[in-house]
Amino acid sequence: MEQGFSGAATRYKAVASMTNKLLLLSLFFALLVAYSCTTTSGKENMVQPPLDLPVLTLRPTAVTTYQEFPATLEGSKDIEIRPQVDGQLEHIYVDEGDYVHKGQRLFKINAQVYSERFNNASANLSAARANLSNAKINVSKLTPLVQNKVVSEVQLKSAVAAREASEANVLQAASMVGSAKINLDYTLITAPADGYIGRIPFKTGSLVSTINPEALTVLSEIKNVLVYFSLSENDFIQFKKEFFGKNIQEKIKHLPPVDLLLADGSLYPHKGKIEMVSGQFDVSKGSISFRASFPNNEGLLRSGNTGKIRIPHLLSSVILVPQEATYEIQDKVFVFVVGDGNKVTSKPIAVSGKSGTYYLVETGIQAGDKIVYAGLERLRDGAVINPRQVSPDSLKKTM
């Protein structure tokens, strides 16, 4: 009996000890969770220091902007070289792309037929002149005989008529010689001006004719190059509003020199001048053509080149915002404006154009406003910053 009570007591002590251990372990975990929550809450309630960010004060400035228009280039004279007589192409003295001078030989057409015609016309002229000499002799012989009444006056008149006919024959024969000589000279084709030879579609031995639809080649005179470009109707209206003058001719005179951007985007080293505006709009394209002229003494430009005309526009007072001081959301451009208490607010701006790496602002902000220049990715509306003023002059502008 005593052994039974002793075993029960032992089991009771073991259960009590286990219960105390579980209670202590539960209390430890509860304290640990409470400490963790307190630490997390403390971190959340910590106040972040204001961000030290550069700030730019906006001010109006003068800037030159540019409008660009696709353009095509032509020589000041693009001369089609065509044969004036028919025949076989005997010689080609030049190659495509050659630079030639006025009077230089280009092509030679077989001249045998025209040479024979010239010789025949020359022989006819010699015969006509001989007949004229004979007629003059007859007149000179008959004149004294008529005066002495040896022969009748009718014979003298007949001799004078024959002389006049011979004179007319001489003139006609001389004209035939001149015509034959012209055709003979046409067999040698020379350059009518200085310039570059274009494509030559014919080869030696080809039969050429005055009625061929294709020219022998095109000679481009390019000391000055003409650049053609077009303005839309809206651009043309703005052009008329912007530049001074009572009429289009006067407005053209007040246009500034223009630049030419080559096909690779490089800038042609010489400036050009707009010279002409077309008299009417192209209805199919809704545009009107302009023509500018550029010097080309170095021969850098060729007829058929393409590029872009760049017309400058001087704006005397405009708000410029660096593109790096903006961000975009759904095609809208925003800036962070610094307000009272150095609190920032995002504002949308209306952009009227670009000048290099700068936006031209139309509305949304104004002169005197302060905007955050960099570090926008770390900002949110209502954030407080520690502004660090940046001078606009210290920024590298690409106009």
C-alpha cells in the first residue's frame, strides 16, 4: 500500500515539473514576440532625414531653336547632253563622275557621212562661184557693146539676170556648206559648262539619235547647289506671321541664313540662303516648295543628294527645363516643384518644343519657380527636401 502511494507521488512530481517547464517556455516566447513588435514599431516611427537634392530656379532666357525639313539637292544647272545628229557613237572621252570643263570633249559620233555632205556642199559652192564669175564676165563684155549699139540691150539684160541668178546660187550653196559644217561639228559633243558627268547609258558603238528618249548623260554644274524643301500649310502660315515684310519677297529677304544637314546627320560647313518660294501649293501633298542656294566650291555636294534644311528661330524669352529634371507618365511630362517648407509637388508641363537637351515650356510652370534638378526617382508628392541651389549657367546646355 505504501509502495502505491509512493509511485503516485513520484508521477505527480514529474507532471508538475513538466507543466512548469511548458509555462516558462510559453512566457519566453510571449516576451520574445512582444519585443519584436516593439522594435518593428520603433523602426517604423523613425523620422527619415530630408533628402539633399539640387534645385534649379527657373528664369526666362533667349534661345535659338531650329525647324528641320527634308530636302533634295540639284546642281544649279543640270544639263542634258543630247546628240544633235544621228549616227554611231564612235568615242566616249569621259567616264561617269568625271569633272569636266567647258569645251572639253565628251562624245564623238561617226562623222563620215557628214564629212562627205560637207565636201559635196563645198564643191557645189565652188561651182556656183565659178558660174558667178562667168556671168560677171558676160555682163562686162556686153556692157560696152550695148553702149556702142553693137548688140541689143536685151542681151545685156539677159546677162545681168544670169549674173544675179549665179549670185543667188552662190548664197544658197554657201548656206548648204554652213549647214553641212554645223552637222559635221555636231558629231563632236563638248561640255557646255563646268561640272560633273552623270550616268552614261550608252556604250561605244551604240546608235544614237536626236529622238532618243534618253540623254547621253547629264552634266551637273555644282559651283552652287540648289536645295528644295517643302512647308506644310500650317508651317507656311507661321512663316508669314513670324518674319517681317509686306510680301513674300520681302519676308524672304529677312530670313536668316539656313543650315544643311547631310544624310549622315553631319552639318554642311557653309550656310545657305533661301531664294524662292513656289507660286502655289501642291494640292496632292498640301505643301509649298522653297528653294535655298548653298556654295559648293569644294565639290562636297552632288546633284541628287538628300538632306535636311534647318531654319533657325530666335526666341527672346522662354522657360527652359533640362530633360533630366523631368519624368513622363502616360505621355505627359512632369516636374517636381519646390514649395513652402521645401515640400515638393509634381506638376505637369506643356512642352512646345525642344532645344538640344532642353524642353521649351509653354505652360505649367513659370519664371521664379524652383524645380528639383536630379534625384527624382527618390521623390514622392509631399516629400520634404533639403534644397541645394544650382546655377543655370553651371549646367551644360546643348542648344
